[in-house]
Amino acid sequence: MDFPKTLSPIVEAVKKNKKVCFFLGAGVSTSCGIPDFRSPKTGLYANLKKLNLPYPEAVFDIDYFREKPDAFYTLAHELYPGNFLPSKFHFLLKLFQDKRLLKRVYTQNIDTLERLAGVEDDYIVEAHGSFANNHCIDCHEEMSSEELKKHVFNREVNNGIPTCSKCKGFVKPDIVFFGENLPARFFSQWDEDCEDVDIAIVAGSSLTVYPFAGLPSEVGKNSIRLLVNREAVGDFKSRKRKNDILALEDCDYVAETLADLLGWKLDLDKLIKAA
Ligand code: CNA
């Protein structure tokens, strides 16, 4: 079957004004130049050898950070927002917002590219936090992002690691590390949204990090679920539902195809050109 046809249940539902709830992972940002975690060869975990980590996830582990913050700050230096532009997929989110057909964007990403594409705060749930705020891990004193950025980009002083002006503890952006709680809004917003998801689009995620990875399995049985990913993952692999759609394709290609099928191609091109 030709690929665009598999998307027709989504297109028909959107044309009936059904809203879309997105669930995003690092794969929507790889075309922007930000590596994901788990892709073989290109993913961050495959490229962490130089950091001498005991295990790859240690770079985002709060206990390891307390001992050795250098690993995280080496990565932060590479990944800090400001160096990357949104992808076609990010601009598709903005189009759904503009057409009043966006329910919510739940994202695991910390790159803030949804915001940069023009999606408004109310629509975004940054499940794993972001670089927008920073706190001391000991006394919780806040550090502004301007101040933190100065440290991160001046690696000659203290190896680019920011410390608290009050207690000298290490400062860390409010991104959620393994061993830390997710933001309260993640749970409260999902309580509100979960019963009312007509179309769920999961994109660019290996669906391995919980509780986020569990969200697609909580949407109602009548919802249309679409997975956009290089491979089948999570619930779409182990407990595939009858009306699930699998687009094992590149995220930007699917964004372009969907925009085309919805008659939004020119709108998408306009957003991309204006960026
Ligand atoms: P992951 O585990 O690295 O999985 C990414 C998935 O996306 C894989 O299944 C890939 O096959 C797939 N993929 C990669 N590129 C594409 C593409 N162009 N088109 C289609 N599929 C693609 O990442 P997850 O997001 O599932 O893991 C959760 C972690 C990743 C979260 O805690 C994030 O904070 C963290 N992360 C975020 C960023 C970011 O903010 N951009 C970057 C790297 C990691």
C-alpha cells in the first residue's frame, strides 16, 4: 500500500475537526543536528566514550552528577539551546495550533524547539523539563540562564561547571535526570487530557523512558494512534491495536506528507521560509 494512503484515517479525522495530541522524543530533532540517545552510531549514547562513563545513562543520572558534573556539562556545551533551528515536524505542530486543531504537545525533549517554532506555552508539556530555569542541587538557589550560559561557554574557568553563589554546590538546569521527579504539570495536565484524545501522534521516541512512555497506552481505545519512528517501538510493537497506524519513516517526511494531504503544504513552506 502506498504510504500516504495509510495516513487517510488521520486526515479524515482532522478534517472533521478532531484535535491532535502529540507525544515527542529526540527523533523529531535529529534533522536539526541534535543527536538522539539511542540511534546506533549517531546517538549520544554511542558517542559518549570520551566521557568515560560507567554506563551511558550516567550522564543524566543525578547521583552521578553530584560526583562528576563534568560529563553532563560537556554535553550541555554541545546541546545548549540557541544553536539549532526547528525541523519541519516542529513547524507542523505550529500549523496544528494555528488551525485550532492542536490538543497538546507532550515532549521529552529539552531543546525547546517546539517553542522556537511558535507553539505557545499552554500547549506544551515539557515532561523532562528544559534549560529555561536552573537551580543549585544543594540549596536550590536559582541561577539565571544568562549566568549559567556564561559558565557553560567559558570552559577555562572550573571546566565550564557553574557553582552556586551561596553554598558553592553544583548548579544544574531544571531538566529531569534519572532519579528525579517529573514536573507536577506533567501529571496534572495528563489527568485533564487523557480521557479526551481523539488522535495521538507519537513521533521520534524509542518509548523506553517511563512514565512518559506509558502515555500512548492510556489513550482511549477509540483514539487513532499514529507512530512516526524509524522502527516499531513500545506499545505499537508489543500491544498494537487494530486501528493503529505505523509510519516507519523519517519524521520530516511524514510532516511534509501529512501537511500535503491536509492541503497545508503552502502554509508549512511559508513557516519554514520565515524561520
Ligand atoms: P531515543 O531513545 O534516543 O529514541 C529516539 C527514537 O527516534 C529512536 O527510536 C530512533 O529510531 C528514532 N529516530 C531518530 N531520528 C529519527 C528521524 N529523523 N525520524 C524518525 N525517527 C527517528 O529518544 P527518546 O526521546 O525516546 O528518549 C527519551 C530521552 C531522550 C528524553 O529524556 C530526552 O530528554 C532525551 N533527549 C532529548 C534530546 C532533545 O532534546 N533533542 C536529545 C537527545 C536525548
